[in-house]
Amino acid sequence: MIFNSLKVTLLRIGIVGIIFFQLIPHVYAQSDYKGQLEKAKELLTKGDFKEAEILFKKVIKSQQEGLPDEVSYYYGLALFKIGKPNQSKAFIERYLAISGVKAEFYNEARNLLNELNPKICTKCNGTNEIFKFDTCTFCIGVGIVSELCKACAGKGIIRCNWCEGKGIAKKTNSFNVTNYENCYHCEAKGKLVCGLCKGTKQPNTQCKNCNGTGKIRTKIRCTH
């Protein structure tokens, strides 16, 4: 009976010992990760962003669960400081998604996210291209050009079609009697002032090169 009791007691001690020794690495790991986390935060405060990023990364990899929410913010900040905007944005957004508006560093995270998000340029509206306007060399910026009139071939006058350019008009009355008289359309000259150019020989027309604007639009890359 005494032997059985002693056996049970030893068995219990053995189980407790096993559990104890199994917990030691876990407790050590917890203590180690917290120490590394504090060290990483200290490095971040001192401006040693590269070393801080390395240590934060090590902490995150070694402690997948149970990490404080603000670790995502700290790591995102370190990534931002060493020039890794895309990775930084991912961790800052994760921090805000997990912690919400009650997050300890909510305002700081929002401000950092605003810096990370690309701002739309008011010049190019995000297209990276703008238009440069230069003076049209064809019309010298006036939007109007003078060319030889096509209606009169630059002569300023045209043939009178009423008298076929003869100055004398032929009329036949109801009795089939033909009379000849001076053409009143051209005043018996047989010619008329060109209706298109008004006799100037070079009518002003809209410049086709700039569509009458006087400016030529050229697309260039926006420098923001």
C-alpha cells in the first residue's frame, strides 16, 4: 500500500517536472521577445531606423501571436524611415484596421498614411502629362491667315454671270423679241467684285494649323 502511494507521488512529481521544464523555454521566449521589442522601440526613438526595422522584423517573425497592436505601427514607421513606402503602408493600414479610431497612435498613423498615399497633382490631375502652349508659327499667333482667294484666283474680281462677262444683257419679251441692254448687275462692266474676298484678293480665313486659336498645344511630361 505504502509502495503504491509512493509510486503515485513520484509520478505526480514527474508530471509537474515535465510541465515545468516545458514552460521554461516559453517563459524565456516571452521575456526575450519583450526585451527585443523594447530595444527596437529604443532604436526607433534614437533614429537608428535600419537596426530598428531589422529587430522589429525579428520580433514579428518569432512571435506570430500575442503581439501588441502598436507593433504594426512601429514597424510601419521604421519601414517608412528607411524608404520602403509600399511595405510601410501595408503595416500602417493593418494597424488602423485592427485598432480603429481608439488606437494609441491613431493620429500619427493617419498622418503617416497621408504622406504615403500619392497626392494628385493639380497641374496634371494625376496623368503625369500637361499641355504646353506655343505661338502658332503659321499665323504668328493671330489665328487668321491671308491666302490668295480661291474664288477669284487672287484677282479680286470675277466674271458677271448675268451677262457672261460681256456687259450687255440679252432679254427676250413675251412676243419673242430680243432686246439688248446694259447689264445692271455689273453696270455694263462684265465684271463683279469678288464676293468672297471683297476685292482684297486675300480673304482672312481661320488658321487651320491652330484652329484659329493662335496657339499650338504640345503635350509634355509633368514635373509636379
